[in-house]
Amino acid sequence: MLSFRLSLGLRRLAGAPCAAIAALDVPSRALSSWPPHYTLTMPSLSPTMEKGNLSKWTKSEGDEVAAGDVVAEIETDKASMEMDSQEEGFLAKILVPGGTSDIIVGTPIAILAEEQEDVAKFAQYAAADTGAPESSESRSEGQAASTSSSSGTAPGPKASRVGPAVLRLARQLNVDPASVSGTGPDGMVVKGDLLGSPPSASPLPSKPAPSTPAPAASDDAAADDHEDVPHTTIRRIIAKGLLDSKLGFPHQYATIDVELDPLLKFRKELKELGVVASVNDFVVKAVAVALRENLNMNSFWDESAGEARRSDSVDIAVAVATDGGLITPVVYGADGKKVAEINEEVKDLAARARANKLKPHEFQGGTFTISNLGMFGIKEFSAIINPYGTQGAIMAVGGGQERTVMEEDGSLGSVTVMTCQVSLDGRAFGGQEVGAFLKTFARKLENPSSLLM
């Protein structure tokens, strides 16, 4: 999951001017009755962001907070960020618990007291309206605790977090998930926890079944069942974005084969001179130069204006796979950079993307995307246009493949060919634009020395 750090400006309440106080959520008690403190609010990362998720708090109530300390992790529609404090103090009151979703931007989420002895005074503090729904995890745990309290039994850890497959197996084995200690993510009960548990004293309620009794479950049948794996917010957002792109963008495709042998030979010559550059670095450079020479392809469809808008800066987004999902760091002004510079920048961006250290501007934007799966042995594939930002096309790059060809003298020979396919928004481009672009791209890549000029 991609993350970055946000320096959060805090609003000091004590002694604030009346106009500023009126703009804040005033606590239920009189403002003057509270010791000097700061209010942490849900941050906004972009002009279009309205809500976000609070993944977890990294500080607990009563903990000392120094300037620059990370206090929480926030999930947005694009990334997971670390929120740090610019003020010193003590975390006096958490207003929104970790795991809460859809928190409105600007909502108070915590109170930071200036003095340690004032922490206890905020025990009953409550914002007028946090604007955040109760987290599903907190709500389900509360319901489980209430049920257990009325029955006189203690609930199992995370007992309410049971997927449909696990619940079905629990009914088959007559095991109460609430009595089982979960070993899955965040204490979630998984199938293995149930298989080693004794039957419940009282049968579990079951779904309506046909009149014919179902056969008893066997170990083989249980093993054939699937296991529920919690999905990350980032992957859910990626899935929604890709669906929106396919439904909203009229995708068209154009494919070209590029002979790689001149480039492979040229890379060996550069390596002997101490210059290191990958095939993908040359692809980035060739795409950038081709876009500069065919600037109409450096466009996107503006839905609000109902027309294509051309970008003057050639900024290439390079797809990078991380544990949290796919992210696309951007090489800005790639057409004006040397191949060696692109090599160093892409390596740095990719390393920090996988280490969750990218800053927002380093992965937002771009005018064209490159996705390369050649290192996985993929010969050819179709990519989906990035629905966010100012892009109208994406290039899918396959791996080099040996092909047999007939030479001019009639003899047989072999060449290394790389297949590249462009997915483009049919509203912004036509066949003439993409054809001219791909012709320029292939010519540049097959004459790699021209890319160093």
C-alpha cells in the first residue's frame, strides 16, 4: 500500500479570535473551560477529496507528541499516508477511532493538549459533530459485547468478523465462531481456527434448508472451500477506477512491433562506457520524444468541456507493482532528460514506491502511462487507461521475442521483436494521430543513438 507523510497544520483553540472560533466545531462545554489545546482534523489531499478513512492511530491517549511525530495513518482514494504533527503536546482525546471510514474532510479527529497535567481534563470532551460514521469494526464489536453480556459469556476476539465461507463451515461443524480465537488478519476467524475447535453446546442457527438433510461435511469438502481474504482500500479503489475507465472511456487499440536488436547492441556498447540504462528507460525516452513530435497524442478528454485538451509538458507515468497495489510514479519533462537520468529517476521512484515513501506530487498526474510486463515473459497485453488525472492513453509493453525472418538474399535469419500496444481514448484521438505517434516511437527505438542527442 502506498503511503506518504502529510505535515498537518493544527488549529489552536485557546485564545483564538472570535471569527476563527466561530468557524470551528465548538465542544459542548464552554470554550473557556478547556485548557489550551489543538484540534487535529481530517486532512484534504486534493481539491476533489471530500472523505477519507482513518486506518489506525500510532499514538495512544496520554502519549507525548513531538513535532514531526506520526500520529495516525489516513487512507484516501489513491494512497495511505502518515499524518504527522507540527505541534508539541500530549494526545488528550481521540474523537474518531481507528478503522473508521468516510470521514468528512475537516472533521475533528483528536485533541492535543499543551500540558500533560491537562490530559485527564479532556476525558469528557466531545466535538459537536464528528461527521464520521461509526466504524463497522467498532460497531460489530460493540454488538458482540452487548450480546455476550446479556448471555453471561465473553465474546471471542474479533468474533463478529466472520466471512460467509467461514460461517458456512461453522454451521457444518456446529462450532460457535464467537468462542474461537481468530488467527487471521486483525484477529479474524479463519477456517483453520474452526477445524480445531470442539462442537458448540447448543446448535447454531442455520439458513433455511431443503427437506432432504444435507450430508455431513467431510475434511475433504472443507478443504475444497475457499478462504475469505480481507481486501485493502487501495485495491478496492483501483478496481472501481478500472471499471469506471472501461465503462466511461471508449477504448481503442493500436499495436506495433519494434525490432530490438539495434537497441540491445547499443546497450552493451554503453555498458562498456560505464553508462547503465535498461530497455524500459529507452522506451520511456522514445515515448516522450515521440509525444513531443506528435503533441496531439499528449492530450486527454475533458468531460466538462466536451473536448480534448493538450498538455504542453510531457510527463511519463511508469507503472510499478507494490504490495498495496499498482502505483504510477511520474517522470516529469521526460522528453528533455537524458536516458541515464531517466534510469536513475525511475529506480529511485520505484524503490520509494515499494517502501511507501513517495510524496503526492510524485505519483499524481502524468500525461501518458507506460506499463511493462516484459520481465514476466508476457509477449503482448492490453492495458486500461488511467481514469484519474490528465491522461488519454497508455502503452502496454511486452517482452522481446525471437522471430524467424527471410533476408533479402533469401536466407533465413532471426530478429528480436518487442510488441507494444497503445490503448487510447477514442474521443481524444483518431487513427492518424496514434499511427504517426507509433511510427515515430518505433523509428526512435530502432535508432537508439538518436535518443542520446
